[in-house]
Amino acid sequence: NFNQGPSSNGSDSNFTLGLDSITFIVDTTPPLSRITAPGDGAVIKSFVSLGGTAADVLVNFSSSGISAAGLIEYSIQELTPNSSFLTCPANSTFTSTSESWCAATSLIGSIWSAPAPLTPLESGFTYRIRVRARDNAAPGGNLETTVSSITFTFNTTAPAMAVTVPAPGSFRKSVAGLAGTVTGNFGVAVASIAVQEVASQYWWNGSTFTAPGTKQWFTATLSGGPVNYNFSFVSAGLVFQDNYQYMIDVRAEDSAGNPGNLGSLASFTYDTTQPNSNVTVVPAPGAFLSNLSAISGVASDPNANASGVYKTEVALHRPAGQYWQAGGGWAGGGAVWLPTAGAPAWSKTTNLPPSNNTAGGLLDGFRYTIESRSVDVAGSTQTAVNTSTFTFDVAPPTTLITEPPESAAGSVVYDRNGVLTSIIGSAGDIAPGAVTLVQVRLRDNLTLQYWNKDGILALPAQFFNLTEGQKESAWFPASTVSAPPWQVWTTTQSLSLLGNGKPYRVEARALDLAGHYTSPLSTATFRYDNVQPQSFVGDPASGSTVTALTTI
């Protein structure tokens, strides 16, 4: 037989295989190990253990194998923001400045595992795990030199979020959808919204707010990243009611599974009711003005949950349909809305037509229309505008004393007797203006004092006791029963206190709707004589007998 074994020529007959020899395998190939948990590039919120696979490479269908977990070693390093290594074999703290290796604690088949470091990982840190294995080849085994590694991020910080549409605390006249932002330092996986009707405390169920129930969440659409995201939610079934308040809640989960909540719910009020600028306070509707220095009013916004008046605008047009322009001047076309100051009380004192009785400003006798509208905080604009009119009137009224007759500055003195029981006159104004009052005053031309009809200034009534300096207090009203009014006016006050033989001066003035008084005053002067004359017969003498009567 051909003998195998250590002989000089291979033919030693005394050699028995397996008895006089040994068999061995030459193994110089290191094993292969990998890390499967955590996954490469993963973001995790908890770290209990790490693990992976390890196997020896077959050589001629055989290998020395990995007999114990201790032949598998791993290292963990803080990559960012630090660079320290886990201290091994204690598996305790990240204080080592150079790589040290800890042994796996379990090996079942090709699956190995080890507990997490005793020191908790830092949230926001990125770590690297390297693993290597050694097989059973003698002596000392083959150590894996091409080391496998993975990186992962540990994160326990919940994502932060905010609602941006509708803005918290805002008032809205329309809401096309809900939107906001979510920030997750290492990515955001999902965001959801829930909406509550404040008055009823009902949560939206996907179609209505009309039934009670628990909070229901609806998945929003995410965009952006990898840190800062936007979320949005649109649904035709999400319908809001006027004058109602709503609360929005948001929750999100990051890539590590950390849940985050909005915290304080974001509220908004749905307001579609239009505000009302109301009719102007100044000028009063239908007023007659000689000067337009301001337009003002007080706007309002109805409803219990009203957003409030944001601003009021006015437009001014004249009979020809022309509007006062933002830069001044009149021009045709649609309404030109001009800003006012203040809310809800509002006023406009600038860029008004000049009160100069010219075509470039306000013209005497023209009636002008003021239109006003308000806008509320929710953005609703008043469509049914308020209007008020005023008439520009700079022409003073006229009045004329007819009894006693007027003369220039009372220069002509007329004699009047006791038949004069009242002063009579007429007054008028250019249309559309009108007279609203006629006043008269009476002066004693000898004492230069005025008649005190009503006893004003603590002086006796019905006496001439008002001085020249007090004459503005001497006016008393006339009356009228004519149509149109004041075409004829009279004084109803008794003139019985006039002194016989004394001269008097009467002054009259009219007041129109614009507040103008007659200028100059109408004046008449008269001398009062209420004593009858006496006559005597001297010739012939009383009781005489005459033979001829040639004269009497």
C-alpha cells in the first residue's frame, strides 16, 4: 500500500493514518462581522442594546469558527459634537481619547448582541459603532482588519411646531386651509391637526362640528426639511361659521418617534359680518356749511365675537358726479376712497376740498354727498356704503325793515305814533339756503342804551338798560306766519314803553342754515309821538258878537 505520513520515502509499512499522524487546516482568512442594530444612518430615541452578525469564512468547506461572544468586539465613538470613545471593557463613560474595544455578551449562531453603554447617550449627538471579530484559528485567531461601521443619531428632543394660518388670535373672513411649521432637528415623519369649536366644545369629525366626541386627528401634508418643515391641511368639509371662535391643535412625530404637541392651542375667530361706518356726525346729514374743515363719524362692527373696525374710508362727490381725488381736484369716474384717521371713531381733516367758492373747491349753493365705508380687522369691507349730504353756503341771508322804513344806517328819521305796535320786515336767502331766524334790537338814541326785553344780565326787563358794550345781548326774536317762512316777519313784543318824542333806532338781522347772519344789518330810525295835538280858536273870541267874520 501507499503509505501516507511522515516517512522518508512515503512507503513506511508501520504507519497508520490517524494514529501515527494529525490533520489540520490552514486558515488565514479573518471572519466577517456586521452591525445591524442600530441601522446605519438611523435616528433613534432609545438605545437598549446593539447587535449584528458575525461569521467565519469557509475554507475548503470548513472554518475555525467563532466560538464565543467574547471574540466579537465593538467600539463606540461620539462623532459630533464631541469625539470621545466609550471606555472599555467597562462599557461605562465616553471619556477615552483613543479607541477601546468592548466584548459582545451574547452570540447565538451568527447573531451577536451587547448591552448599551451604562452612561446614557446625549440627545442630539451622532455616534459611530465599529465591530470586529476574531476566529478560533491557532494560534491567537485571525482578527478582522477590514472593520465594519455604522453611524446613528440619538435624539430625544420632541419636534416643535406652530400654527401660522390662521395666525393665532387672528380674525378671518375666509380660511382656505390650515398651515404651520414643524421643526425637527433630525427630520419629521408626520404631522396631524385637530380643530375644535369653542362655543360647543365639539371637535371636527371630518365633516361637521355638530356632535360631541373625543379629539380627532387628521394627517397634514408635510413639505420642506430636513430640519424645518411646513405643514398644510385642506378639506372641503372643514367649514367655519360667522361669529364663532375655533381652536387648532397640532401634533407631530420626528424620525426617531419622539412625539411633540402644540401645547397651547391656537385660536382664531371667523368673522364675515361687514362693519358699518354709520352716517357722519360731522357734518350732520343735510347740514349747510360755510366751511368744511373735517368729516367724522363713529363706525361699528356687530356681533359678540366681532373683529372690530380696522379703518374707515370716505369718498366725496358733487352733483356732476365727479369725485374728489386723492391728490386734490375733481374728476369723473368711480368713487375715490380716501383714508381717515382713527377707529372706531374716525375723522378726516386733511386733503378736503377748499371752502373757497371756486370750481376747484366747494361752490356756493352746491349740495355734496359724502360716502363712507369701513373695513374690519378680519378684512371684510362694507359694501352698503353710508351717505350723507351737505350744502355749501357762503351767501348771507338778507332782511329788510319795512315798518318803520329802512334807511341807510338809519339816517332818515321817520315819525311814528302809537299806531306803531310792532316792527315789520322781510327776509330771504338764496336757494337752497333758507332763513331760520330773524332777530331785532331797539336802541334809545338819546341815552344810547338798548331795550332789555327779557331782563338779562340781572337787569330789569322791559327797560332800556343795556349799554353799547352789552348790545349783543339785546337781540330778541321776531316771528313769522308767512309762507314761505320769514318772507314777512313781525315783532310781537309790546312797544308801549316807548317815550313820547324820543328817537329810536331799530336793527334787524336774519340767520340762515349755514350760520350766516345778515351783513350789513337792516336799520331804521324813527321818532315816537303818541300825544295827540291840540288846537284853539282865537278869533273870534269865545262868546263874542261880531258884525262880520272875515277870518278865523
